[in-house]
Amino acid sequence: MESKIKVNSILFVVLIFIQLILGLLDLTTWWAFTIPVFLLGGGCFLSGLKAPFFTLGFISGFLIWSGTNLFIDFLSDGQLINSVAVVLMLNKAGTLIVSGVLGGVITGLAFYAGSQAVRAVEEI
């Protein structure tokens, strides 16, 4: 049980690291982080890990996107998030939650899809 928690924690940190590096480089489109997350999901499946792929991806994506938006909100004195909140007709907290859920779903699906793609290829 302890080794499973350790493996899941390592995967979680790796996912967050990939998303941060790609976000800091700012050389790619907004969805480019899904490619290495997809590949990481496939690699984790090949290594025989029995991890909750979607859950790990969702949590890391949610934390990264919400955390990034909080950081941007702090740097812009609340102007950017307030502007987005007005467009979405939500309050500031709702905007942060919606962006976190979107990021979490995209990251979770990419991580899960990578594992399932490798599984499908192995079955052929």
C-alpha cells in the first residue's frame, strides 16, 4: 500500500512538472501539454503501474490551472480574472473553479487516453 502511494505521488509530481515547464516556455499552443501527458500515460501503462490514470491527471490539471490563474490574478491585481468572470457571468471563485475543472478534465483524459492507447496496441 505504501509503495502504491509513493508511485502515485511521483506520477503526480511529474505531471505537474510537465505542465509547468510547457507553460513557462510559452512557445506552444495552450493544448500542447496534452502530448507529453499522453506519452507519460502510455509509458506508465507500459511499466506496469496500476494507477488511477484519469484521477491523477484530473487532480494535477485542476491544481495547475487553478494555481496558475490565482498567480496571474495576483500579478494583475485581479484585473484579468475579473474580466473573464464578467464574460462568463460568474464570480471570481466560479471562474477559478471552471478553469480548474476544464484543465483537470483535459489533463485527465490525455493521461488516461495514453494508457488506453498502449493497452489497445498491446491487445492487437
